[in-house]
Amino acid sequence: MSILKDYQSQATTWCPHCGNFNILQAMKTALIELGLEPWQVCLVSGIGQAAKLPHYLKCNYFNGLHGRALPAATGLKAARPDLPVIVTTGDGDCYGEGGNHFLHALRRNPDITVIVHDNQVYGLTKGQASPTSPRELVTRTQPHGPQSEPFAPLALAVLLHAPFVARGYAGDLPHLKDLIVQAVSHRGLALVDVLQPCVTFNHLNTYEWYAERVYPLEEGYDPTDRAAALERAQEWGERIPLGVLYREERSVFGDDLPAISRGPVTERPRTPQQVESLLAEFEFAAAHGVAPS
Amino acid sequence: MAIDLNLRVSGQAGQGVDTLGTLLAEVLHADGLHLFTHQDYMSRIRGGHNYYQLRIADQPLTAAREKLDLIVALDERGLQEDWPVAGPRPVVLVDGEFEQSEGLKLRVPWARLAEEAGDARYANTAAAGAALAQLGHPLETLLARLEATFARRGPEVVAGNQQAARAGYAFHLEHFSRMLPLHAPVLPPHGQLLLSGVEAIALAALAGGVQFYSGYPMTPTTGILTYLAQHADGQDLVVEQAEDEIAAINMCLGAAYGGARAMTATSGGGFCLMVEGLALAGMTETPIVIALGQRPGPATGLPTRTEQGELWFALHAGHGEFPRLVYAPGDPTEAFELTFLALNQADKYQTPALLLYDQYLADMTATVPRPDFSGLTVDRHLATAEEIGGDYQYARYALTDSGVSPRALPGTPGAVVEVDSDEHDVHGHIIEDAETRKAMVDKRLRKSAGMRQDMLPPLLTGDAEPDLLLLGWGSTKGCLAEAAALLRQSGERVAQLHCPQLWPFPAEAMSAVLQSARRTFVIENNATGQFRGLISRETGICPDELVAKYDGQPFAPQEIVAAVRSRRREKA
């Protein structure tokens, strides 16, 4: 049984009061609740403030390239279905640089958890608009505000039949911890978009702004109702729902691929000699011996 | 060689040129002859003009030949494309009634014979029968191949195809018996394989223990993806077509981090997208093999033709400085050996290995000896339990004399495996201090010393202290061998140098060879002489002459002989 201290790692480099602190804390407490030791967990991240999280939580991690966490996590999970794989990513990393991978990860549906720290702004590069920035967010690189509509990741995920679609809020730690526990336990791609105030670069979507708007999904809400989920996923502005918006049972990447469904390929090393049986295909048989000359 | 014939099957895309060429190659190979085939096809699904060329001999072949002895033309209108510029005319088989035959243009009504056999789609099979008759070759093995090929389509299809083959064969014998057949008889079995370049790479990937393969379809690499996907379940590996090449390489790196042996393949344009991931492999010290199948660029270039234009790209791709291995096979046999070696070496040095080939090698098939599996082992070079230790003390990037750190896999009790694309300390944590940065760069580059010890020497064949030295790399190997032999026949002292490993570069061995020769010629399928430039840079010796070809076509031996002779006349 692990305790909080077991997950202790390096000192963070985030700004004081950053929403990331609660996400980190929620992650640690969720992993403890799930009964996982640091060596049993694998985080995958790209680049950005969110992608630094694995450095602040003792566990296995693959901190790769900007936008590329999802394919790396997909490959890792395919090779090692025994390991829980959790992607920690941000709105720029996952929805911008990695947008194409996000789309196809939803289609492919590997058994991974995707936690998106969605602060609607670029933190690491200091304050540019992100794919989820509101059009009102004036920045030094977007003096007229972003010229694109904000991305709607949860609605897209519902449309593409992602099997677990949830929204958390960094200002509500127990709720977020509970969502992460559910997401990691869920089989298939579990998407948790976490509203994360950026205290340095986003002066619109503040803790106060969120506190006036977020609400937990009411009791009796049916997450298997796709039409309702699609509607809630698009609810934004006056009221913003939190919780598991959508659930669906569907086949997971690897279900039809024996090399994945048999368990970790690393436990079944192959030998060169196994291939000799394939050579017959390249021999081709003669139907007769040498013709008389 | 008592037998050395050159047959071309030509026609439009979609007419079955490849299928007919392959069928004839399989039959002749099975009947004891040695084959060397190559293809030329356009980037289209229908129309145009494609060919499949078979060189047939009684001894091992290493190269194609220009002069044609027989053309089987499925599209008569396209025939002028096959017509030799000069020299003797080949025999041509075309569809049509006997009465319309003229000179060496022999008409066999294969469309009509196919309909009489039950289906117009058997026309190419009737043509195959006629082609064997023209080659003076018996029909039995073709009939057996048709049975094997069409058995799953039912006895009627087998019987129909066999009837069409017999009819084409009989028609030819009946009407053209006065024509001297080309001499390609059945020979004693050689027990060898008929293998293409991509098949050799794919087989070696399986033999080399690849457990995860992800790629995106692109000529000339799709054959690897297809072959591995077909054998994924039986051979127990994961094969996934990624959404793009960026995803392909990152999936591979994720899988490799998890402990799977991982490989991908792509061509130049796709490799451009993979370059970011290549540098990630260098920084995270994650082993991966990337097969880079070249075709003429830049950009989309000539998508289905051949070129050796990416040597410098392969050597320098990726931002920052990190060690890499670059191998360049010259034929299907070497493609098998070097793919296998690259997989073991990538694991040994925890760094990316590139396998540089091209469309010509990908699509060439040759009668080759069976690979020798005795002594082949998959060497993973993973950390031992003692090296990993317990209590979370394990450090993925421990500093060592060799630069290679013990590699543990995630999921090991009492250890965490921390891997980072940022510069990092021994544990894989982000750092920014100058001292650690320098220590890590030095550690990674230290691996080059071991890689140089394992380096393959250049292959030198032919006369000692030659008047003429022909230097090449990759798919020109067999062609240079035959060109050297032709030049030697005219009394020259000739040697050939083929370089199977391009990085680390065997500079010392190369210097010695260059100094032993009077005139040195580099022969390359590119415009700027990249190999010649590499030799100059690494040895300080610039080879005398460059024979460059960059029209999308491979070299022929006679072409190299002519180029060498003409350069010498110019200088005389």
C-alpha cells in the first residue's frame, strides 16, 4: 500500500496558485486510492507546463515531444497492456500540436487515460492563445483575440464515441481525484478535460470566473444518453457542467489483435529460427525434374 | 554463362503486368534457373506504361541487363516504349491472330483462347503459356503454380486457367515451331529462394525479433508493412498503420520504451515527418530501426522510381548531435543481413539505426541462397537485476565508460524508468545546469567508440592495385560487380568497392583502398555525388570521377562500362 510520500519527487517550477498543483495532488491521491505503487504506473507526456507533471511525481514516465504523447502512449500500451498508462497533457499539446493524434486516438481507442490540463492559454511560451482560448482573450500575439473559434474537445470526443468523456475542475480536488480514479479504472480511452486556471497569463478564466459557473452533473444524469451528452458537452458560458458526461461500451484497440490481447509482447521473446517456416513461400516448387536433353 | 536471357512483360497499369511477370519468374526459378527481376511502374492505378523485366540465367545474377530478347506486350500501343534504341530486335509476343504476325512480332490470340477456356480474364495466363513455349520451357510447373495460386477460387478457375495456359502454349508451338525458341530449359534444382528487397527486409524484421511495427503506406516501403501485417498474428507482433509518420515513429518509441523491439519504414517525405522523432530517439536513447526507402525527390518527386538522393539526409537528419548507425544493403541477401544486424546494434547502443535502401532494391527480386539461421540470436542488451537494484535507486542514464547505461523496462518492482526529451540528469529528470548538460552530451557521444569497433568494413573485390576502382553503395552493388567483370574481360585491372555501412564511416579502410588504385570512379544514383562527398570529407581524398544518374532509372552494367570508357578517353 503506497502513501503520499512514496510519490514524492522533484520540486515543481510552476507559478504559485497554478491550477496544476491541485491536478498533481489529485493524481497522487487517485493513484494511492487505486492501490498502485510508483513502479506500477506509467505516465506519458509531451511538452508544456502540464507535460512537466511526471517530473513532480515519482513513477515511470516517457516525457516525449510536443503534441506526440498520444501515439507514444498508444505504442507503449500496445506493447505493455499490463501497465496503466496515463497521459498528462495540455490544451496546446493535445488539441493543437497533437490535434491529429487526438482525433485518431479517439477513433483507435487504446486503453489509456488522458488528463488534459486545459487552461485555455500557452503557459510555457508565455501567454499566447491556445486552441481552447475564447475569442475575447487578447494576447501579445493575438492583439484582436484569436481568429479561430475555440475547440470543443468533449463534444468531439462524444461524436467519435470515446468511451469515457469527463470534465474536471482544478478548483475541486476531491471531485477531480474521483474522476481520475474512474478514468484509470475505465477500459478504453478515458478523456478528462480539466479546467485549470492560469494565474499568470489567462485573466479571463480565473478561479472566480469558474466558481460562478461550474456545477456538478445532477443526480440521475444518464451518461449513456448520447444526445444529452452531446448537449452537455457543448454547454459553456453561464453554466459549465463537471463530471462524467459520457460513457459507452466499445471495442478497445488490441481486442482484435492477438499480439496485444495475449499480454505484454516483452514476455514472449521470439527467436530468429521461428521465421524459417516462412521461407517455403519463397522457394516455389518445380513440377518435374530435369528434362531429358 | 551458357544461358543469359532477358524478358520483359509490359503493359498498362491494371493489365496484370506484375502478376504475369511474377508468375513467370516463380516458374523459371522453381525449374532451376537463376532469376534477377526488376520493375518500372508509374504512379497510377490504370493506364500508362509499366514493365516487369526478368533476366534468366544458369548462374547467380546480380544485375539487370539492357538488351531485350523477348517482350510479352499486353498493350500493343505502348510497345514503342519498350523498343530498343539500337541493336538487335527482340522477339515480341502480342495478342492477335496468327495471320497478322510479321517478322519477329508474333501474334498469339490470348484473348480469344481465354474466352474459349471460359473467361476473358484468363488472357494473361494464355500469354504465359505462349511465353514459355517461346523460351523452350515445359509447361508443367506453370500448371502447378496456377493450381496453387487459384485453388482458393475453386476448381473451375484452376481448370480454366490451366486450359488457357495449355492453349497459349500449344498455339505457339503449332504456329511458330519454325522460329528458333530461346533456350531456357529446366535445370537441376538449386534449392534457393526468390526474394525481393522488401521481402528480405520484412523477413529479417521477423527474424530479428521485431515485436512492434508501425508505419504509414508509402512507396517503396508499403511491401514491408503489408508483409508484416499478414504475419502479425502468426509471428506474434503488433502491426499498426498510423495516422501519419509522426505518429508511426512515436508509437514505435513508446513501444520501445516499454521494451518491445520496434521498427518502422518510410520514404523521404515521410522521413521528413519522422525526423523530430529520430532526434527524440537520440536524446532518450531509445533503440529503433528505421528503414528509409529512397525515391527521387525533392517533395513528391517521382514516387515510384529510384534514386540514392538521401545519403546526406540520413546522415544528418535530426536536430542536435547524437550517435546513429546507417546501413545500406546492396541486394536482397544483404538487406536481410543488415536489417538483422541493425536491430541488434540499435539495442546494443540504445540509439537509432537507419537502413538506407531504394525503390530499385525494394522491387528487385533475385534467386538467392537461403539465409543461414545458425548462430543468429536476438540480443536485447537489457539491464540485469543487479544493475537495476531496488529501493528506487535505478538511474536510466547512469554515466558509464561505454556511454551505454543499463536499460531497465517500466514495470520493474522497486525501480522507475524515467525518460525525458529535455536534457536530463542520470535519473531522467529535467536539468538546465551546464555541467550535467556537458556530461550527458559526452556520455551519448561516447557510444560512437564502440560503434566504430563494430563497424562493417567496405567490401573490396577484384584485382589488387587496380588501374580502375569502382566505388558505390546500396543498390548499385550487383551492377558494379557486373560492370567490373565486363571491364576485366577487356584486359583491365579492375576492383570494386561496396560500402554496406555508411555511419560510422570506415574512413581508414577507405583511405587505404583509394590510395591503392590508379583511377577511382564513384557511381551513384544521384546528381551531386553524395557518397563521393562523404568519402572526401572523411578521408581527405576526393575520388577522381563521378558517374551520376538521376533520371529515376537504375544503372545497367553496360552503361557504367560505357561511362568509364568515355571518361578515360576524355582524359587521355
